[in-house]
Amino acid sequence: MTHHRPPDTTVSKRNSRLKAATPDKEFMITVSSLLDEAWYQRYQHISQLNIRSSIYDVTTKCNLRCTGCFFFSSGEHLVAEEEPDPAAWEAFVDREKERGVNLAILVGGEPTLHLERVDAFYQRIPTYCATNGLIRVPRDRFPDMMVGISLWGDSETEKRLRGKDVFTRSLANYRDDPYTYFLFTITPQQLGKIEPIIQRIGDAGLKVHMQLLSNDEDAPGFGWTDELLVQVRGEMDDMLDRYPEVVISSHYYHEVLTTGKMLGRTFGWSECPSVTEGLDTRDPRPKRLIRFNRWAADLKSKHRCCTSATRDCSTCKDGAAHMSWIMVNKRAHIRSTKDLQNWIEVYEMFAKLYQFLPW
Ligand code: SF4
Ligand code: SF4
């Protein structure tokens, strides 16, 4: 999700030349017949982005221990020892670049505990850094690296789940930063209380994207029911309508995330696009993120997917996995104007979150 450099336009241009040489006529006619000129331009713009992401554990340590953190609750911090040698990180990122990755998503643990490792990525590939926001990424060293701050709720909820009021601190650390947004993981406890949080973020000159908590550690009162999911969808839609300058989202994303349904299909293991390529033994293999891996901090081991290695997929509410699910299923959306526009909006949302498009 970052981008001090634009995506590899050489690759994009080459691909569009290939497309021109072997046009899929039926496909192209269908797309243009569904869209008016303005939508078609938006479609063409994102079609050229060709994003290839992978996720990297920068460290197994964190300066917090949040209840419900999938990294610790699923034992992912125990899978591998950290690679200590900065040169090994640099060589690894070079290999990842050769593998075709053009978007490095840094997670942990807490990546800001090892800025030299973050730098190994930032110097080589567009890089997005997920953080809890307690330590400010120094902007003299990483002037335009996209930063996503994890947020679990209002100050009271954060105290309860994360042990302290992280929100107040992260908000102060990143006030008015143009390359930062909050990744707000909404819990059932937050229902009816979302608006003041969105306002606080907007007042600090920042953006917000929303996803839902998967209650991996069965914290009492934090599980979703069908009724609560209907309620949260309504609230997310309302926030997007009323704070379009602050909220980076789309109604279709809200629908798919809260219902777990897309075009009549059900999200889960057999559909998930965010499974590590080398560990993907599914047959038949669904549409998936090409070259996607989630690497552990030894730079050798891999985790199953973009989130918890032990989560029951039928309970998974991971926002990025749902977003990617929509994105990799482009062809299925080329069936009506509304479906295709929905797909375009989700792709644009993703591209904004990772700075391939301006806000
Ligand atoms: S800040 Fe993030 S990595 Fe650290 S414990 Fe909380 S959720 Fe886990
Ligand atoms: S836990 Fe979620 S992201 Fe991971 S494989 Fe299952 S559905 Fe996909």
C-alpha cells in the first residue's frame, strides 16, 4: 500500500501491448457496452495498474498485546526466528522484486520497531506499513510511505482491548499526514458509536477505512450475529455517505464484507484469494492473488494466508481478503452495469488505500 514510486509502468505498457495484439473481442465489447464513457475511463485506468502484492512480517515483537490480535493468538510469532542481518533483508527484497512483487505490505508484530528492515523495502518497492501508531514513522526518512494505523474503537474500547488509549496517541503522532489512514476494525461494541470516531479522524486531517473484527479469541461481547451484521452494514454505509472526504470505502465492499456473499457465492476457504501461493493446495483452485505470499520474519517460512493461520475461514471478516475476493473476480462482475461499477469502485478503493491512485 505505498508509493513513493508509481507502479511499474513498463510492465503495464507491455501488458497492454499484449492485449492489443490478442484482443479478447467479446470481452472488450461487453465491458464497453456496460459502461458510459466516464466509467469506461475509470475502468481502463485501473486495468493498467497490475498490482502484485505480498505481505511480510517485519518482526515477531510488538509494543502492545491486544486481545484479539490474530498474530499472537494464532501463534504466528512462534513460527520463525527473526532474520537479524540487514543485508539479508535487502537481498530478500531484491528477490521479491524479481518475483514480480510491486507492493510490499509490512506487518508484524510492529514494523516500526525495526525501521532498518522497513527501509530495505522502502528503498526498493512501493511499500505500505501497518502500525499501531505508537511510534511515529520518521517522515524525513520515509517521506511518502503509506502508513495504515490499526484502530479498534474509541478510547475506552482501545483501553479495554489493547491495554491503553492508543487512538489518542496515534492521532497526535500522525495529525495532517497526507500518507496515513486509520484501518478501523469495527467490533460489535462499537455499534452506534462509530460516528464520533470518524469525526475525530476527519478533524485530525486523516482518512479512515473500515473492516470487521473476527473474534478469534472469543472475547465476550465481540462476536457477530446476523442482526449485528445488518446493523453494522447500515452504519458503515451511513458513514460513507456522510463523510465521503474522510471514509475510503464502497457500499459494495460493505455488502460483501458483512454478508460474506458475492454474486450468490459464499466467502470462505474454497473462495479465498489471499492464500499463500506455495501453500495453496486447493483443488479446484479459485481465482486468487497472483504471486501472493505471506512471509514470516525469518524470510524463509510462510504463513497460510493474509491473516490468522488458525482462523476458521467461515468466521473470517478480514477486510483485505474480501476486497481481494471481489477484485480477482472481475469477469464474474461483467454481467450488468451495476455489478461492473461495483467492481470498479472496490478496485479504486484498494488502489487509493495503497496509493496507486490519489485519495
Ligand atoms: S498492535 Fe497489532 S500486532 Fe501488536 S498486539 Fe495489537 S494487533 Fe497485534
Ligand atoms: S482465515 Fe480468512 S484470509 Fe485466511 S484463508 Fe481463511 S478466509 Fe482466507
